[in-house]
Amino acid sequence: MGRQASVPSKLGLLLVAALGCFAAPAHAQRRVGTPDAQIVRDAQLVASSGRVDLFQHGIVAVDAKLAEAAERTLTQMERLLGRKLDEATLGPRVRIYVSPATGVSHVWRGYNHPSDPQAALFPNPRVAEVSLRGTNATYAHELAHLLTWRYHSHTLREGLADWLALELHPGAAVGPNEPYSRPLVVGADIDAYLGTTRPAPDALTSNAGFRQLYYFASFRFVRYLVARGGMATFLQLYDARDPQAEFPHLYGASREALAKAAAK
């Protein structure tokens, strides 16, 4: 464990509570506020555990236990994947920066993380707080992106991150989405994205209903593929530059047929 941060003033805690209540949760809005590079530059170390360093930025109370939880989660997800953190690219340490300036929890550069891969996460204070309760798995979802940072299909990326997070926190919410406790009706417009290399649709940042269905469908598709062929087969698909062409070879069926089967 590292050193504890000083306790913020009561006024600061009230300010953070207000921000936590009214800031949109993960994936719910475009990222605004202080640039990540400035957060990294000005943040202070709160605690360290294993390969994880936890930082705070601004007036915010951060529980040092989050570093321990993140280290456990990282190790458990490595076992589920059969794949270790890519230290050669990302470095040996995972850095978590909690800041009230962060609205949407994300990895470094968000959807563009592969363009400049770094092992840095930026959860907002609300996500950092509920992470330790086990009722919200957003932090685990973002950690999963570090383990699977190279990707070619956005739906496979997001679906795998949700699958990993929910394997460790069954029944939890992820981002703005409520727990997947009931099946949702997904339209053909979203099915057309599953397992393809199409870029993330703009509606993810402007339409909450579309976003929920998109993430649910991605999770459901990945869950089905892992159950059908195992993780090793799924990762062959995930790593493929043209995953759509690999479905018949790896699963003996077309992408469309597999998406339909996943929805049953």
C-alpha cells in the first residue's frame, strides 16, 4: 500500500458528492473537462497495490482500497482470458486517476486508445465509489480494455469488456446500463454491427436507448461465442483483422446465423 492522501474539507466532499450525483455515468456523454494529460500531470498518488497505482486529482476523496480491488480484478481477468497484460506496450503498471473533472469513465484516449496505448484509467468519483460495493462494474469494464487493447471490432471489444466485468461482478450495472436481468429486444440496425469492423456509431453518445441496446447486444453476442467455442477460439476471432471472414472457419456458421442464435 502507498501513502494516504490528506482528508479533503467538508466543503470539498460536498462538492464531489454533487458532481457524482449529476455527472453522467460511463459511456453516457462525450468527455469534457480537464484534459487527461493535465490530470496525469497534476494528480497525487493515493495508494499502490501489486501492479496498480491509484491517484487523485482535484478535491476528491479516494478510497485506497480501490487499488487492491483493481489488482485483484486485473489478475482474475487475466486468468479468464488466459492472457497477461501487454507490458511490452503498456508498461508494467496500471494507473488509475480519479478526478471530479472526469464526466465519462474511460481509458486513455477512449475509443482511440489503440492509437496511443497506455495503461491509464480515468474513472469519475461516483464510479470509483461504487466500485467497492460490487453493484457497478464500470471500473472492471475499463480495466478489461487494457488487457484487450488491440481490437478490430468495436462490438467484440465492448462485449468482451462487459462479459469479463460481469463474470467477476454478476448482476452489476456497467456504465449507464442497468443490470442485464431481462432480455432486451434488439433491432436489425444494431445486429448489423455485431462482429464487424464498422466504427462505433455516433448514436452511442447521443441516444441512451440505442446505447443500452448496443452494449447489451454486444455482451450477449460475446457471451454466446465464448460459451459455444471457448475463450481461446473467441480470442482468435477477436484478434483477426477481418473477424467477419473468420466466423465460418472458427464457428462453422455465418456471422448472421450466430447473431440470431445468440438472441434466442
